[in-house]
Amino acid sequence: LRTHHATVRMRLVRAQVRRVLRVSAAAGGQTAFSDGFPLLLISEASLSDFNSRVSSPLPMNRFRPNLVVAGCGAYAEDQWRTLRIGETTFHVVKPCSRCKITTTDQETGYRGEEPLTTLSTYRRKQDVKAPCGDAVDVFFGQNICHQQQGRVSKGDAVYANFWQYPWYLGGYWHFC
């Protein structure tokens, strides 16, 4: 880990494995490092659309995704129900509500108002038809869970199945 003051050596002593939030706990889903779901997926097109709305573009690392996909339209991931990438099948669980951590520049530690200010103009609960969260929450990216272990590699094709709307009435809580 490199800080502005010194180089610090770190090691993981142990990671507490815990059940994923109620949407996936029924299927025995687990996570160790994340706050709620094992994976976050965002498309490059969604970030590009977001950046077209702000005066200073933000890098993808502000949103901390595990998987970044390319070649689809902006917010296409909002429509996906299941994915196959490489050897692995994933279930899209829910839109990711974004917290204040996204306002912190990963390089400098400076905390501003973006991306939450801009996202609040077009990505609130009612805008994305999210079945979870509060009316003031903003959403960017999708929380996903893997169905089985498998290999995913950079450059793998992404195959997606789409939700049938209204998607939150069709068994939203039964995935993962």
C-alpha cells in the first residue's frame, strides 16, 4: 500500500466469511470482502454516459466494480437478469445503491460531491424502477452473484438474458 507519507506493508490476517444479504442468503450465498454482495458490474458505456453529464470526468475506480463490461449500451446492465461470462453464470440481484465513498478521489483522498449530485438527477429509485432502497438513494451498476465457481478472463464474451418488466414482480428476491 502506498500512501503520501510512506510505504506500508500489509497482509490479510483473516477474512470473515458471512452470508450475503437476504436476497441471496436463502441459496447460501457468501461474501468476505464486500459490504453486501460479492460482485458489482458496471458497463463502460454507463460510465461514459455519466461522464458526459459532469464537468470533470470520473474514473471507473470511483465506483469500485469487480467486473467492467464493454460493447453494450449505457445502462444495458439494468436490463440483465442472468449473465454468462467465460465458464461462470451470474445472477443480477439488484441495482447498486451508491454511498458517500464514491465521492472520494482514490488518488488524493479528496472528497467532493460527485458522483452523487449528478446521479441524483437521473438515477434515483423511481428512475431505475428499483424495488429496494429509499426514494433518495441513487443507483449505478448492478450487484451480482455467481452461480458456480468458474474462470472469467479479460476479453471474455458476455451473454445476457433480459428481465421481463415489471422485473421486480417476477421473482426478484429469488435469485442468487
